[in-house]
Amino acid sequence: MGEYKKPAPVPSIEAKPYWDALRQHRLLMQRCNGCRQYWFPPSTQCPNCLSTDFSWTPMSGRGKVFSYVVYHRVYHPGFANEVPYTVALVELEEGPRMISNIIGIAPDKVICDMPVEVVYEDIEGVATLPKFMPTSRPQR
Ligand code: ZN
């Protein structure tokens, strides 16, 4: 795919397990061992009960489009060949929401509450990014 020209993620210390898991095509998030809440983005404390006792937990990778925007303008030269593209807030089945791209579908076909599933985009020498594709799987 040539030289990677987009801004690369710079993992914080607390997010390292998240990025390491993505390289193995696994989506992990932190889950509080006290109140059992999941959260994202990674942090050292449960945002609900402030406990620091948590476990990195595999996620189903399934969710739905909570909201989205379609970018038609090029805000960074690395995206020049990709407009228009969809940036969405995806709500995972387990509750956490994450910002990602919806791929495999025209931006004007994306709708809120559309079921999606994680796919992994390997950027050689950079990172693996979680993206989402529409799925026909029935959701809860
Ligand atoms: Zn908690």
C-alpha cells in the first residue's frame, strides 16, 4: 500500500495492551473488577467507581453505529485518496463507544443503529487499526 502518510497512533502507557492486542487481531478493553463496567479509551481508573482494579477483556467486536459524519474535505494529506469517508462513533455490544471508520459501504448508505463488526487493518510497521464493516447479523 506504499508509504503510510496518515498520522500514526502514539500509544500511551495505559493503552499499550490495547494496541498490542490489535496487532494480534483481538479487541481488548478494560473492565472494572469492582462494578464490572467496561470503558474506553484506556485509562488507569474505572470512570464509574474510580477503582484501579481492572482486567483487559476480549470484546465481541460487534456493535452499532451510534452516530457518524462523512468527511468530504481533505483535512490531512494522508487521506487525499479516500474522501469521502465515514467517521463513526460505534457503540459496542458491551457498552463502550469508540471512534472509528465504517468501511465496505458507501458513506451515503451508512445509517444510525446499523449493525457493524470490527475488522483489522494492518499498517505495516505502524500499528493495526480497528475499523468497522456492516454486518447482517441480527443484533440484540
Ligand atoms: Zn468500576
